[in-house]
Amino acid sequence: MDDSISFPSAGSGDYLPLSALNDFAFCKRRCALHRLENLWVESSHTVHGTLLHSRVHKKGSKTREDSTELRGLRILSHRLRLQGVADMVEFKDTVNGITPYPVEYKRGKVKAWDNDDIQVCAQAICLEEMLKTEVPKGAIYHIRAKIRREVIFDTSLRKKTARIANELHFVLTQEKLPPPVLLPHCKKCSLNHYCMPNISQDNITYLNELTKLFTP
């Protein structure tokens, strides 16, 4: 999906991009910095990702023996209040008819967290609403590892996707930055110096220095 730098304004009533859901599932504070503070710092990873998706999202179709691939398909869910462009959707011939199979492209290797799974599950929910059919599974294609990893859209993942979508809308409507939380992936985040995840309200040194700063 396209992780655009131009974000819809919070509280505008517009449907949020699916990339925002991935961003929020990865780190709530980073997502809020992007979409509330309009803070974006380019890195080699973000530039490469943008170039990748500009190629992936070129609209087109390809027919295979048992499926048709559509790229750059615009999708939307009224239930999740999300919209975006699917990297690729395969429409497979099955015993139950034509079944959509969303495939999300990611530049990185397979990771320990599930934000990508949540994003492709949201794509499935969009397709189900639009096409009135079940989408039981999809995939993440990890480009660097050259691995296509299948994702099953079970009840647990669907509930988590819906919950995080609701939290995303709530946080952006409140227009208040979530507190920093130190996570394993903070070190490589391009917003690390702005987020300052090492500082917390439990940091005694920080509190002491803050007190001095505002003491006459």
C-alpha cells in the first residue's frame, strides 16, 4: 500500500488510508506524529518503499491459468472507515467460484510483529464488503527475503484488525499524542529523535531536570 506523506486531516470525517492502520499497529505514537503533527522524516527505507509502491501500484492485469491478477485496485470499507490501494489482488478460480486473494508487498524481511498482517486483513474486509464474498486468506510478499507468506484471516485477526481500526480513529479524533513507549524497533525509526522513546514519566532524572527548568 502507498504510505503517502500527504495525510487526511484528523477529525475531517474522511476515511483514513489503510497505510495508517499499519502505521498505528506498528507504533501508535509514530502514527500520531505522522498524522497529527505532519512530521515525516525520509530515510533510505522510506524512499525505497515509496519507489517500490509507485511501481507496484501501476494499474494493470495479468491472466494466468487459474487466476487473474489486478494491481493498483482501489478498495474501501465503510465498517472500518478505511480506504486505499491494494498492491495486488489475485482472483482465483475455486470450487466456490471466484475468490479474491490480496497480496501486500513489503520491502523488509519477515518481522516478529503483526502490523503487516493487520493491514492485509483490512484489505480482505474491504474486498468482502465491496464484492459481497468471503476472503479467507491472503499473503505478504517480503521482497528482500523473496518469500510469500500466507496469512489466514481467522476470527482472532479480524477482531484485532477491527479493534485497532477503532483505536486509530479515536486517537486521531482526540488530536492528542500517545505517550512514548520504548519498543524493540525504536532504534531504527526515522522519528526516534523527535519521539524520544527513552524518556518516560518514570524517568527520575528527566523529572528532576524538568522541575529545574520551570523553577523561577
